[in-house]
Amino acid sequence: MVIKMEYVWGFIILVIFGVFFERKKGINKKKKRERMLEEIKKIDDFDITHDYIEGDAKNGIALDNLKHKFCVITNKDNKYNISLYNYKDLLEVEILEDGGSVIKAARGSQIGSMLIGGLALGAVGAVVGGLSSKKNNIEKVKKIDLKLIVNNIDNPLFVINFFKTNDNKGYSKDSFIYEAYRKKADEWYSRLSVLIKKADEEDRVSKNTKID
């Protein structure tokens, strides 16, 4: 079978064009992520100690570990919205795999529980419950998200993506790709869980002090 040279050159040109397109797309996403970080740096009295911006630069989170503050940034059509919170405003953090709950930490003190209950009574209750209702018995994963519930009745829910595939196959839980992205999500889950624990401990100390 003889393959014509024009077909070979056509294939080579398509490959080169594809590589160039993907590289350009990657550069544009990197620039968008850098721009989002620049927006966060403009916040007064907030110094970034940890940050994460989604791969597609649509959402991100940053933490000021010294002042115990965190912010969530969203990007819609290159218009940025930043929500800044004190650590006590974080009510719940949860890791989701393909929409199913894997692990969750929530305010356990009476004050924290009342705040979560108040949000659940509103219209958002159905949304929050729906996101965490699925059982996580899957062997392959197509998406890993970090869900945050904050003390803001108008905008209490944020979902930050750490991993997603563009096909329906997903990646095995023992694969290198899954483990790498899940590790990153676990790091942020652990950081935010520390803030929840700190808020609970301070609530208990404050309650005991008032009783004494």
C-alpha cells in the first residue's frame, strides 16, 4: 500500500497545529490564573500564604494563615468577584468525587450548628443536600471537587474543582493521576478543617467562660 506524500504532510501539519493550539490554550489559562492571583493580592489586610486556582481559571481560593482569613474568587467572562471571610465564617468543608461525598468536616459547636441549620432552612437547603446525597462507591473518578459552606445567606455555597476529565471513562483510584489530584484536594480540606476546629474550640472556651 502506497501512501501519498501529500497525505503524510497533511497529517504532520494537523499534528503541529494541534500541538500549537493546545500550547496556546495552556498559556492563556496560565495568564488567567496569574491575573486572578493579582486580584487577590489587591485585598487590604490580606497576605496570601496558600492559594489554589482551578485549571480553567474559573474559581480559586486563597488563605491568609496568619490572620486566619480566606477568600474565594470567581471569574466569569474576565469579571472577578472576591468573597472574603473570617475563619469563623467557614461552616463546612467537604470533598466530593463525581458529586458523591467522600469526607466532610462541619462546625460542631452549638453556635456553628445553629448557623448551618439556619442556612439549611432557606432555599439553599435543597441545593446543599442534593450535592452531598450521592453515595461514593465508584472505582473510577471523573471529577474531584471541594465544597465549602460559609456564613452568608445570599451566597453560602462554593464548589472548587481540583480535577475533571473530558470523557466518560475517568481514572482508577490507584492511578498516579487520581492520587496526585486527590492529594491536592486533601491538603486544602485539611487546612480548612483546621480553621473549623479552631472556631469550635474558641466557641467552647467562650461558652465555659460565660458559665463561670
